[in-house]
Amino acid sequence: MQVFAKLAELGSFTKVAEAMQVGRPHVTRTIQDLEASLGVRLFQRTTRKVKLTAEGERFYERVKEILATIAETTSMFDRSGSTLRGRLRIDIPSAFSQYTFIESLKEFTQAFPEIELALGVSDRTVDLVAEGIDCVVRIGDLPDSSMVARAIGTATMVTCASADYLQACAAPETPQDLEAHRCVSFLSGQNNRPLPWHFSVDGQDRPHMPHGGITVNESNAYVQCGVAGFGIVQAPGITVATFLASGQLVEVLSAFRPEPRLVCVLYPSRTHLAPQVEAFVGWLKAHFPMLHPSWFNAH
């Protein structure tokens, strides 16, 4: 039933084999045996797609309920995490691929030693179902989606520049002063357009479209451009904390810090949430404000 449900979700024998870490022939044989035992065809197979038949759709609805009940039943007496096992594929934004966040994941693996983490790092929009990813963490506004989004906290945004840049160019005193400065733009992973910056002016949010000579589409490279003196950047505090502490970056416009940006964890469905995903979401929400207290706040 687990193999069947995964194939219904991913629509590919190869993706199921990769997600479940088994051979493709095993997946094919399992489905063939299941169809033979039921006496019905569960999937329509083409060279490009595997789709549920009408009988498969009916069977899938029942299987989801059964698997959820089994997961709940097998963990009803033990909340320590020792009964939870399997592979958990998560994807985090590049901004979170810092030592403080990665180190904190050790606590999760210690609490749930039988769960194998597969960690992806990207700033792009991912197709969780098609790519076999269990859940993603994202910062900022979310696109309209069928995904379940659970807010876990907020991230402080910091506007800063290298000490060398600020020696050559006087630090801006207001957001309007940015017109006379070079700014590094960040390319959105959702629509492939530069993201606007935001400032809080007299209690109101004021967007600002940065301009300059370089645009970057990855968070760590974006911050490195600021360190290298390409211009002013606006980034989540966790990505610049080390450089602010060393003096390589200096915060500007601190009086106009924008409202913190929402941080959410997204997953495909609330009706059949794998227990290891539920455990990770719960752990992340409980531990999020402690991952880097200076720059994160609990929601």
C-alpha cells in the first residue's frame, strides 16, 4: 500500500524507486502483484505518465485512510520518536544553509534516530509532489498554492554594506538616499524577477526597487557580493550575522528596518501527513526561535 500510494502521488516508477530507496523492478513487481491480488487495473501506463484508473482512484482514497490509521496506531504508545523511521526529504532556502541552522538539525536526528534526512538547499519554487519532496521551508510571501502552509516564525531583514564600500560612499541616512548608491538585486525563485526591498517609514511599509550593476539568484552568493563591495544588500539576518560581527558588513538604515518576513513550512496534504513529516514540522516550530535568537522570532 505504501508503494501504491507513493506511485499515485509521484506518477513515476523511477521517482518512487528513488524516494523509497528500492530498485525500480521491485516497485513494478509490487504494483503488478497488488493488481493481480485485487483483480483490477489500478494504473494506466504510458511512455510518459502513470495515472490512476477510476478503480485506482477509489482504492487510493481508502489506502490513504488506512496508512494514516496505521501510522497513528503504531506510534500511540511512544512519543519519544524511536518508532518513527524512514526517509524524510526536506528543502530549505539557501539563507538557512548556515552553521547555526545546520548544527541544530543534529538535535532532530538525535530525537528521531531512525529518520534519515535528505536535505536539499534551493531558492527556487519546487514541485513537492513531482520531485518527491516531503516539505519545504520558505521565507517571505508565498505564491497561491494547493500546498498546506504553516507559519513557524519570522526572520529579521537587515540592510547592510561592506566597510570598504561605506568608506568610499557615505552611508545612506534615509531610504531615499539609496538612489545615489549601488545596490545588489536578488532574483526571485518564484517569478525570476528582482525582489523589492522594504522599509518601515512612520509605521508604514515602503517598498524600494534596488538598482545597481549585479543581480544574484542565490542567497549566500548575494551576501558575498555585499562583502566584496558590490553595493548595499538587504538580507535575512542569519545570512549576514557572522559578517556583521566581524565588521566586514555594517548595518545601514537601522531606523528603517522593515517588518520581519514570515517563515513557513509547506507540505502537500494535511489528510495523509507522514508521521516523520509531522514530527519534523512540530520540532521545527518548537525549536525555530532558538536556531538563531538574534534574527528569528517564534510565530
